[in-house]
Amino acid sequence: MSKKQEEYVQKFNQAMAVLTRVADDNTTPRNIRRTAKQASDMLLNESLSLAARAANAIDVLDQISQDPNMPMYTRTRIWNVISVLEGIRD
């Protein structure tokens, strides 16, 4: 495995950990938890390249990050995941 691939896997795992935390947080509105779960499912879809999975997850997370009902700490976590995933390229 190349150094770049190892870096991408590390970023991927970091994003998955945060998304899992958001999806399991009962203080976060249900629709946002559902979207975090959906984004993590997209990241696990091995039929696509890692970069395509990251782009799909970013798209979903970017849409939900505009939700006015989202707690600020959750929004910060979502933005963090988006910035981590933006570093994954083909």
C-alpha cells in the first residue's frame, strides 16, 4: 500500500469515527443522525473508489449542515468530517 493510500485510509477511518459518534448521539435530531448514518454507509460502499465514496458523503453532509435545528457542536463535527474527506482524491 502506498503512503498516499495509507493517508487516505487514516482519513477515512477518522471520518467514520466522527460520523458514528454523530449517528449514536441521542441529543442530535433524528434526521441528522440518519444522514450521518447514510454518509457512513456511502463511505463503506466498496463498489466505488475511495474518492467517489468521499465525494458522495460530502454531498449529503453538506446539505444537512445547513439544517437550522442542528446543534452547533454537531455542525462543527460535520464540517470537520467534510474537511477530512475533501483530502481524499483519486
